[in-house]
Amino acid sequence: MKHLTIVVPNGENNLSSIVGAYKIFSRANAYWKEHHGKALFKIELAGTRPTNDYYGGLFSVRPHTTIAQVKHTDLVIVPSLNHAFDTALTHNEEIVDWLAKQYKNGAEIASICTGAFLLAAAGILDGKSCSTHWAATEAFKQRFPQVNVQSDKLITEENGIYTNGGAYSFLNLVVYLVEKYFDREVAIFCSKVFQIEIDRHSQSPFMIFKGQKEHGDEMVKAAQLYIEERMAEKISFEQLSAKFAIGRRNFDRRFIKATGNTPLEYFQRLKIEAAKRAFETTRKNIHEVMYEVGYIDLKAFREVFRKITGMSPLEYRNRYNKEALLDH
């Protein structure tokens, strides 16, 4: 029998990702036992304390065991943390060390949302790709520049490590793991019982672009402000770099280092974020929004919009605008 360990970190963490992972794997286990005569997994919650309180003591989790007693496990699921990341990392150093040891001993490890911070702190994401909540991407990059963050991906899988995007998208990761460890039939059963959309792999439609400003490069911040104030205009980045008395190549290099995007990508993401807001809150049609954010070529607008959101402008408008949906 395989062993699944669901970690219970110290501090205020996301209770739903602990409960959800436990419930779905337990249901998959029961289905497997019904059809194959025995359960596939022994499922345990493991922490460092007898009890962990959540939401001001409103809820409590009492793990089955402690991580010190788990010498070997096949699969570890790490739930999401609250967004006080430095505090969470400090309070969970014992778990971080245990994760590194388990991975070295052959366990596969899956992190939910911001649980990726614990994996990165353990060093097991170095040189690898991972996902986390899009809102935590910049904080993650600052702390762990050696990790390749794929903020548009809902699920990543690399060398026995699984990570996923934000919030309740963890349900998609758990169903994905059920398919990996059980089979497709069990995954489909769980997706139907828990009403989870199967085979969803992107969190791009849910991302809100706020502009990456959590860096110390004042020149880049000034360039960002310049771009933001002229979002609907045509900008020459050659002229913009000259404005700051710096060569274009060095300008691009500093911009990418600070924001994670080229100046053109940043410009495009600003435009598309403005277009998304217009589609969500107004009755404007595709052409009106396109012109408003500075595009004159419908094909180019559609291509950039789909690249960033994973959807066409019309699909996005129909999904997120209630009035458009009623009209449709």
C-alpha cells in the first residue's frame, strides 16, 4: 500500500486545501477499494503539533501523526500558506527540512498554491519550473530567483514535483494526482462527484495584472509610469531608452530583470488588462475596446489577448460580463 502524507503547516494556513485534498483522495481510495478489493493509499495528516488552530481558533486540525514519525512516504501534499510568507517560512523550518529529506528519499511532492514557498525554501525547486498563485508571483520571484515561475500554468510537473496555481484551483491538481496514481476512470469519477472541471491547465483567465513594482530600480519605475500614462498611444522604446540616456539593449535587460517582462510585453499586458476591465464592466463591443486600448488591427488584438488570457476577446466578454451573457 502506498502512503500519502498531507502536511499541516504551522500558522494560519488555508484549511480548505487540507480538507479538500483529504476528502478527494479518500473518495478515490474508497472507489478503488470497491472495484479492486483493497485501498491504494494509507492517508495521513502530519504536522509538528498535536493541534493547529485556524481562523482565530474557529477551526482546529488534529493531525494523525507528526512528520518526525513519518520516515518514508510516497506522496506528500503541501497546502497553501497565508501571505505572511517570511513568518510562515520561519515557523515551518522543521517541515522544510523534512520535505527536502523526503524528496531525496524518493517521495513525490505536490504543493498547493503558495505551498510552493515551502518547496522552494527546501531547495527542491532550484532550476525547476513551478506555479503558484498569480498574486504571489512577484514575492516568490524575489525570494527564490533560482526557480522558474510559470504564473500562467495551473499545474506543473517536473522530476516528481507537482505545483499548482491559486486558491480553489487546487481541486484540479488533486484530480490530476488521482489520475496519476489511480487511473483516468477514478479521476473522472472524482471530477463528477465533486463537480470539478477536469483537464483545466491554465490560470491565465483569472490573472489580474497590477504592474510589477516591487523592485528597486528607479529608472525602470519611471519607465513603467511613462508607459502606463501613454497606454493607448504608440510608444518607441528606442526613444524611451534614449530618454533615460541608456542604450536599448541595457534598457531592455534592466526592464526584464526588474519586472520579468520586456518593455513590449509590459505594454501589451497593460493594454490587455484595460481591455479585460472594459469587457467586464461595460457594454462596449470588441472593436470599441480594441481602439480604446490602442489597437487598430483586430487580428493582432485577438492574438495578444489570447496569448495573455488563454481566451479570445469574445469568449472573455461572454464569460465575465453578465449583461453580455444575457444578450448572448
